[in-house]
Amino acid sequence: MENFLKLSIEDIITHLKVSFQMPSILEAIATQRIIAETAEQLGIQLSVEELQQSADSMRFANRLLKADDTWNWLQKHYLTIDDFEEVAKSNLLHMKLAEHLFADKVEPFFYAHKIDYTGAATYEVILDDEDLALELFYALQEGEISFQEIARQYIQNPEIRRAGGYQGIRYRSEFRPEIAAAVFAATPPQVLKPIITPKGVHIIAVEEIITPELDESRRIQILKDFFTHWLQQQITNLEIVAELSQNSQSSSSSELPKPA
């Protein structure tokens, strides 16, 4: 048997269809078309310096530090140098269009929803027994036991147990409503009275409430959220028609099961 396999365009299209990937591929193509056409209508221009920076960012993100690294990466992804430049251009156009459409909406949105970006660093143990939870809570209040000791005794997950029940920094939307109300009303450091949810009885220690700031990473995330929502609306209002080759269409049709 030969040590290479030659695939045709028809083979690739057939695989995309039978693996149910075609809708997402068509949507991605339509998204790029929408971005390009909208940017053109709005007269958005890309400078040589901006294109170079976008290309450099792509190289850095993919760890293409040497010429050989770049060449091997291009071959792996069936790309030419021109294709690489087109991808860099597309990425830049994406960000510039998002900035053009929504840059002035980011700050008002952030301050209107600031409470949603407030974070909390918490520790948590979930029990099945409310009486036990109350007993442990009062023991914590009296200093008879530490939260880490409770975590070691009652948390099954080894990684969370070793971290003393630490849950990381989470935002309001990541908590159940009844827990969020108590967590963000706390005065850290504070252990909350046990809270009952369908998951069990929660003993939660609030270590810190983190006041949000509109830094660059959050600004970019809000911008992306606006832009993603806008793109989804454009796609929803668009009828996508794919013109596949006659060979791939007839091949697919002949293999469809006949109705009983």
C-alpha cells in the first residue's frame, strides 16, 4: 500500500456534509463575507503598518518565531504566504469593524452593568446535612475549626480539597441567584450562614469582593460580545445558499436512504 493518500475536493465536501460540519462552515464563510462587505460600505481602510502588526500578532500567537516554523505551519494548514496575509487582513478587518460599530457603546454598557462584572474570591464546601452544616458554621464562628479543616474532611474532589475549597474569582452571573445575593452583600473576610440549594447545603467563605475596572482586556471582551451579537443577527436574517459541484451533489443524492 502506498504511504500517502490523495483526497479530492469532492471527498472533502462529502466528509463535511456527512459529519454535519457543513452548516458551521457555511456560517463561517458568510460571516467573513458580511464583515468584508460591511467594512467596504463603511469605507474602512487598513494601513500597511496595521497589516504588518496583525501578521506579527498571528506569528506570535502561533509561535512562528523562525522562518522554518512559519513554512511548516503553512504546509500543515495548506496555506500559501498570500493566504497567510489574507488571514491577517481578515483578523484586522474584524477588529476594526467592531471598533467602528461599537467602540462608543462599550463604556456606557460597562457602567450600566458594572454590578455584573464585580467578582468574588470564595471558598466553598457543599454538604448533604443541614444540621451538620449549621454545626460547622457555628464552630467556624467560635474559632473551633478552620475552613481548611472542613474542606479536608468533607470535599471529595482531591484538587479542590487540596486548595481548601477555593473556587477562584467568579462573577455574579456564575453564582446561583440566592448565593450571589449573600456573597455580594458580605463584608470580607466573612463566612456565610449555610445556604440551601438543589445541590446541597453550601458553607461559603467570602475572601474578597473585587471591584471591576474597565481595563483593556475587559473593553475588548465587551466589544467582542457586541460584535458577536451583531453578526448573529446578520446571519439570522440571511439565507445561505451553497452551490456545490454537480459531482458532489449527485454522489450525495445517490447514497441517501430511500424512504420506506
